[in-house]
Amino acid sequence: MMRPGPRNAITDVADLRVGHASDATIRTGCSVVLGERPFVAAVHVMGGAPGTRETDLLAPDRLVQEVDALVLSGGSAFGLDAASGVADGLRAMGRGFVARGQRVPIVPGAILFDLANGGDKAWTENPYKALGLAALAAAGPEVAIGSVGAGTGATTATLKGGLGTASTVVEGVTVGALVAVNALGSATVGDGPWFWAAPWELAAEFGGLGPAPAHDPAWLPGPKPDPGTATTIAIVATDATLTQAQATRMAVAAHDGLARALVPSHTPHDGDLVFAAATGTAGVPDARMQALLGHVAATTLSRAIARAVFAATPAPGDLLPTWGQRFSR
């Protein structure tokens, strides 16, 4: 029996906290997932246009097997600097991998493109390092969703995007997801309010509308006006004890959840990416649970994607309506 965790958030995974920082003028932001202690992390990229920092070190054969934090950010390549701000803050806290007496925080990150969303991008100094530091300072157990953090300026093909989270508890193991939805595709079916992720919804967390009625199975939304201005970036996490190789497999499987919630997905113009994290507080899973973790990560990520779009809020100058503006009764 699967059920949401008490917060229905990635912070239901023990030892994880989340912080957001947003800038309404620039219409952007970033989000950080912070561990109480270093945690195993991995990554899998399926989109054709990714933007990343320190993802090579997440391969199972690399020296460093654990990270201090993971960062999702807007800003395209400029947003990679958010992880630098997080690294600065962690170093000041005495965190980091020790090399010859020096502490070097390990902070992989990924970015999405939100530079064409109507915000004021005429900055004279890259703002993302300061946003990263602010997100780190705000890290805690509660996770706001919608138009916050890395989802502040996000859009989809048909509606405003956003930042979403969800969690699942099954057989004593917790799985959580955090996602910034800025997709070339759509999270909803046709012209209606129904979410592609509806078959996996728990406790009416994104409206309880159920699956869409009969619709054209070949339906595809019109693409964003500027291909290459998309990307959905996510983190799935568990309290199970996993090796880096096992965490990589969970990240791979979680992409199924992205594809179930966004149509189309993994296009040449999206940088779709999933990080995986394992804190190890729930012990070593048996072979059956290891297989189940990928499925649970996928369904949890689908739910988080729908929640991101469902919770988005309007702002002056938006280029697209929110789900609530278009469909809320």
C-alpha cells in the first residue's frame, strides 16, 4: 500500500531539507536540496539540451561517492552559478570533501531556460550566486510549491510551469521527488484540465479530477515558440541505503515518471535530467525493494510534476495562464 508521507514532500526522506530563493523582478530562482550529512547521489540525462555542473563525478567509478547538496536553478548557463553560492555557504559551515586539509563542498547542479519569460534580465552582475546562498540559508523541512524557487519563471507548452514535490511511503521506505517543470510539452491533456499524471495521483493532491475522458491518442501540444527554451529538472530521493550504481538505476527509472506526466518529453530541445539521492537511514533494501524503488520514484515524480503546474500562481506580465486561472472552478 502506497501513501504520501506526512508533508507529501521530498523532505519526508530523513536527513533532507529544501530551500528556495526567488527574484520576482528577474522572474527566476533556484532550489537546493541539502543533506544533514553527505549523501549518495547519481544522475541520468535524457534530454537533448542539458546544462549541468559536476555531474561527471556522480558516475559510480568516480572517487567521490557522496555530495553535500544538489541545486536546481533557472537562468540557463548563468544559473549554474547558484551552486557556487551554495558551495560558499557550505564551506563557511565547515562542510565539504577533505583534500589535503581543505574542505571542498560537492554541489552538483542543473539549470533550466527561463530567460525569455518576460522578466527583467538586464542585470549587471550574475544574480545566481547570491540566490544560491539565500536558498541554502532558507533550507528547512517545509517545501513551498508552485511559482517559487527554480520554478519561479517556468512554463510549459500550454500553461505556466512551476516547482513541485511529492513523497511516497511503501513498506517502511520513503521516496520523495522535487522538480522544476519548464517543459516543451504539456502536463495536461488536450484543452482540458486533466493531468497526464492522474493515474498515479494520491489523496486528490492535484485536484482529484481523475484521468481524462476519451481523447485523441495522437494529440500533441503546439511547441513553445522558441525551441531550446525548455527543460524539466528533478531530484528523486530515498532513505534506503543505495550504492551510487543503484542510485543511478533509480534515476534512470524515474525518467519513466517524467514521460508519463509530460507530453512530449525528452525532446532534442529539453535538457531533461534526474538526480537521485539516498540518505541510507532506512537500511539496505532487499532485491525486491531495489526493483520497486525505480517504480515508486517514477510515480512520485509524475505526481510532483502535476503538483507543480497545479500550484502555480499568476504574476503581472505572465506569458501563459496558470492552471488555476484556466480551469479552477
